[in-house]
Amino acid sequence: MTTAQLPPVAPDVTATLVENLSPRLRKRLDAAVAKLGSRPTRRDGDTVLISVDDETELRLHAPSGVVTTVDDLTCGCLLAPACIHRAAAACAAPAADPPSAPAEPAKAVEPADPVNPVEPADPVGAVPEAGSATGPGPDSATSPDSDSTFSPTHTSTPLTRTPPPEAATPAERDAADALWAAGAAVLESGVDGAGAVTQSVLLRAAHTARLRQLPRAAGAALAVVTLLRAARAGDPSYRTADLVTALAELLGTAHGVRTASGTQLAAVRGVARRPYLPDGSLRLYGLFTEPVVTDSGHGGARTWVAGSDGRLFTVGDVAPGGAGRALGVADRAVRLGDTALTHRELGRAGLAVAGATVSPDGRLGAGKGVKAVAARGASWTEPPLAALWETPPSEQAARALRFGSRYAPPDGGGSDLLFLDVELLGAVRESGGSCLLAVCEGGVPVRLTVADDEPALAHRDNLMLLAAAPGTRLRIIGRLMSAPHPRLALLACSHPTGEGTVDLGLDRLRRADLPNPAGPAHLAPSPPDSGTQAPLYLLERRVEQALLAGRAALGMLGDVTAEAHRIRRKGLPTAAGLLTALCASAAPRDRDHFGRLLPADTDGFATHWLACARYTAAVAESLCAAGWEQAPSVPAGDAR
């Protein structure tokens, strides 16, 4: 049995069941979760049954798809309901993201009204698209009046709202304190020690935060729980960097609720449900279609289109199904108005939409009031699409970094896409494999990588084929990847013959499509180094070690004076000071005059860890932006 077969369980249900266990049973809970995970399961309508043994069954009743009450979990053993089985099943199941109360679409205000737009909330209970572990990607959400989605990346219609309060209420601060304490406990114990009991404390804090109207912090707590479970289960999609980001988001948001005021407080609170606004009529032009395959087993397609004013939109269809569904959805009709265009066709055609409704984070509902019909598209060299390639690469990268910043409050504007004219140079070897090297405007070398390594998709085959055509000039679209050097995940390009475009995840190039192919992938010389990289990894390594092994283990790693000195010599005195303070706060606990251990300063250690995590993220983004500003010479002619 796998936990994916179990219905999601509401956070408060899991927390209540664990809290009701006796201290003796709590010590055995992690072993019970592991044992229950190996037992067979079967589905009977809305109920999932787990065979605890040959004579006992555990039932999880989820009529709405989610276990919402304690009574929905029943066990047939003699100790029920005081047994450990119900709590173990709740801990083995995914943590549900309870839906917010439905909200009416907000009304647009007159342009003369000086109001601020509503700040959208973080996706609750999920890691950002980089690797969602609990649910479908953002394209699976729907507006209040629709069953499909369509989202722009730039919105400007303001919303009415009441002025934000100057400070958090006592109830909100209490909820933030509980979130901080739960996050600090994870750092104290480390991933190995953050078992079901520690996770239940996080779930209880998340539930309380949601009741206190703190959806952003509640979502961060659920994300931490999901990643902790993935780490402890050995999930191959788990990345420690994702857990660092999620825990730093939790601690940072909890700290912000306690200290922020005004608009800053509104940002750290978040919004439980994103309202949808009227956006009138839109004339849209197709750009490309990308397949979407998530770590949670969801699949679909996302088609990018641009408005006549340069705004970017997406039409998405993501649901359970994996790579097979992603390939199939690309040839299904877009569910928007009366159009019969498929996703592939829309990526090269156009749409005329009337009665559009848009959410602040870029979703446009496709309900009964939305009308859409097929229209003429535009090539990438024709207006209005050609204007997307006119912005200098460094400005595009800076814009994408602002959009994709790990800890910045989401504002619903922008995208992480870059539009470049490049000349291909060939393949370049690097640690972990190879990538395609190209040169863009200003002579800046850009590394183009595979957007998705899923074997069923065409990304890798197309990239290797393009590496066999050095000197080919292409117009490309890629997703910015944070690295000290310019780096993109290649999504689409103009056809090498100059006729049409290629969706690199769906369409498959042939060798006959290449002008003067050079046989196997051409190996290009590595681009010149832009300088000695700052040893930021020394601090990043300690941040990850603290999270994986806990405070005490970090304190036993020894003196870090040499590491701090090396960082300081490279011009990062702040990083050196943060490393020294972090390791000092993790030092072994002192004893009093009677030889008793003094309490550990968990709050102080969490504060130092949070400062290090946020600092390393900020420096990494700065290095990424600086990489796009530099223009070292490359062994090729000027890119167009």
C-alpha cells in the first residue's frame, strides 16, 4: 500500500487523534505508521479499508474526498476508539488542504478610486510548481463560476478592500507563536526526529492559523509536513532545498505576523481565496504549449498566450494522470467559451474572449458568462508577440527573479519566462550531465537545459538534436533557473527551418529539420568563467545540515573558524558572521552548578537559522541577476 491510495485527512483530525493517544502509544506511533503502510488496502465506494490484520479492518470514510471528522476513521480492534491504528492511518494519509468558504467575485472599482489590490496567498499545502507533493499544479484550480482555468501573469485591475489593521490581534499573535514553536521544534530535532508527533503539532498549528485567518502561514506549515513525510519515506522527488524553503517561509511568516503592521501584515497574512475580477474583452495570440507532469502524479498541459497589450496568459488543464495524460490533453479542446481549438492549436492560433474574469494571481474563469471564439494568431516575428523579444535579457531576468523569489509575497504579476534570440554553440559537459550552450544578445552565454526529464516527453531528445546544429539561430522561450550563470529550461523555439514554432515537450524534431547538422551532438568549448564564485555553499551546507540532523548535531560538527575566514576573504563578511552565530547558537548545552543541563535556546537557534536561510536565498538571486548583466566573450559570432 502507498499513502497516495489513502484519502487526504484534515489537519485538525490528525492532530486530535494524536493528541488523544497516551504517552506510551505516542512513542510507538512512528512504528505503527510504518507498519500500517505495508498493509493491503481496498476501496469500497467513498470508504478506503485497511487490513490491520486478518480479522481487523480500519475504515477511512471520505464522502467528499477528504476525511473531515474524527468519526470518519473507525477501527474494528478491541481497543478502539482508543487504539493507535486510527492515528497511524491519519498520519500515513496526505494532509488535506481544507477549502475556504466560497467567495463572490470582487467588483472592479472606478479608475479614480485610490485603492490597493488584494495580496494573493501562497498556494496552501503545496510546494511551489518546482515539485508539488500534495496536489495538482496551479492550473487545476477553478474560478467560482467555472470548471476550467485560464490565467494571466500580469493583472492590473484593482480590488476594493478594507484598510489593513495596524497590528495583529492577540489571537493572531498566539497562532503565530504556535507556528514558530512548531517550526523551531523541527529544527531542534531534525528531519530524523520529526516524526508523527512533531508533525501533528505542526498540523494543529496550521489548523489554528487557518481559523485565525492566516492562510499563508497555514499553507507553509502544511508544506513542511508534506516534505517531512517525503523525506522520512525516502521519496525520490524530495529535495532538501525545498524543505529549507518551506520551513524558512513558515518561520518568516510567523515572525512577520508578530512584528509587521499595515500592508506588510496583510502580505504575511495572505488571502484564503483569490477573488475573480471582470477584465472585459481580450484579444489573445498563442505562444506555445508545455506539458505539465508533477511529482504527485498529476499531468496535463498549459498553453501560453499573449494579449494585444503584452500581458501573458495561460490556459491549463491539469488533473491526476501523469505523463500519459499530459500528452493526451495537448490534443483535447480547450474548455473556454465556444472554441474547439486544442491546446496544440491554440499555441499557434488566437482567441477573442469576452466577459473575462481574472483573479489577482493570474487565473481567469471560464464560466457561463465567458465567451471565446477562435481568431487569427500571430507569428513570433509579428506584433504584438515580437515585442516580447525586444526587452534586454538582463531586464527580463530581473523581472523573472522578482516573480519567482522564494520568500517575496506573491503579487500576481509577471512570469518566469524569458524570450531570447540565440545562436546555438553545441553541447557542454557539466556536473550531472550536459546542456546546450547558446549565446544571446550582448554575447552572453546561456546554458539551455531540459525542462522535464520525463522519458515520455520530447524535451531531452529535442535538446540533444539541437546540439548537433551549431551556428543555428533560433528565437526561444525558456524558464529562468536560479544559478550564478545564465541558465534556462528550454520550453519552445522557432523551427530551425524558419517555418513555424516547436513545442519542445510535445513536438519531436527530426534530423532533416536541422540546417547542416554536424552529426552527433557537437561539443562546444565551455564558456569563460566570469570569476571565482563566492563560497556561499559553505553556509548553505550548514543550513541544510541543521535541518536534517538537528541543532545538537550541528553543534558537534566542530569549529567553523576556517570556513568563516574563507567566506570573509571572498567579500562576504555578513555570511561569515551568520555562519559563526549559527554554529555558536547550536553549541552543546551548558550545565548549572549542580550539573543539570540548562534549557536549550531553541528560539535563538531558529532565529539564526532563519537569517541564514533567507540570506543565502537573497545572495543566490543576486548572483543570478549579476550573471545576466555580465557579457564575457564567447567562441562564436555575435547572436542576432
